[in-house]
Amino acid sequence: MTAFMSLLTGLLHAFLVVLAASGSLKLLRPQPTVDAMQAAKLLRPRQRRTAITAARAIGGVELALSVWSLWVGSPLALAAAALLFVAFNLFLDRLTRFDATASCGCLGSASGAPGVAHRLVNWMAVAVLSLASMAAVAGKALPTIVDTFAFGIETTLPYLVTVAVLAWLLAALPALSDLNVQNSKTGVA
């Protein structure tokens, strides 16, 4: 495997872990996503039960696609996950149009208002997932997370730790970057 393919595999797994975490949080605590959908004017205020069901359904789809992609590496699942990230950016555009300060609801209560870094991370996910899907279609599928266990514990454990740290950084980057921009506007160091 080339260095580029190794890097792509690590990024792929990290984005899928972020997607799994996002889906899990929506299933467990849908209210931040409901609040974001209401701020984006996608729901009427009295549609609470429908909104919670919709937020959990979105979370279920995110979790299912990420697990399917991590374990099987299906080109269809990878392409569908890429489309989810496109939809996320379209949602962020709509949310910003109606309430630029509202939380996006992506990662539960830890989510912040959408910013440039958030959109860039989403577009990076689209690129990585699309490349992985095309590679799988071309018969050069990237290793799945299960495939990494064949390399032995001395290789797999550091790899999984690296993917976890990278996933955390990808999830935290938008909030940290956008917080920095907001602080520079207010003069806070």
C-alpha cells in the first residue's frame, strides 16, 4: 500500500468514527439536533414528537452507514456517507441563513455554531469518502477497520489510537477554529 493510500485509510476511518459518534449522540440525545432543525426552520414548533423521531432517524442512518463502511467497506455505503456530508453542508447553509448563532447539533450539546472550519471538515470528508468509494469500485478497496486486525496487535493498537485521536481532532477542529475567530472579533485572547 502506498503512503497516500495509508493516509487516505486513516482519514477514512477517522471520518467514519466521527460519523458514528454523531449518529450515536443523535440517537441518545436528539434534542440538540431538534433545536438545530427548528432554528433552520425545517420544523414547526409544535412538531416535537416528529422532530425527535426525525433526529433519531438521521442518527440511525449515520450510525448504520458508518458501521457498514468501517466493517465492510462497501462502495455504496461510502458513497452514501459522502452524500450525508454534502447534506450536512447544505443544512449548515440553511441554518446560517436563518440563525447564524444556533448550534448545528452535529455532536449533541458539544456542537457550536456553524463556521468555515466546519464546512471545510465536511468537504474533506466528502473528498475522502468519495475517493474511497471510487477505489472500491475500481477493485482497489481500502482496508476496513476489521482488516487492520490482521496486522497484529503491535500494529493495530497504535493505528486505532491514532484514528481515535484524529477523529477527535476532526470533531474538535471546527469548534476550536470558529471559537478563535469569534474571540478575535471580540478582542478576547
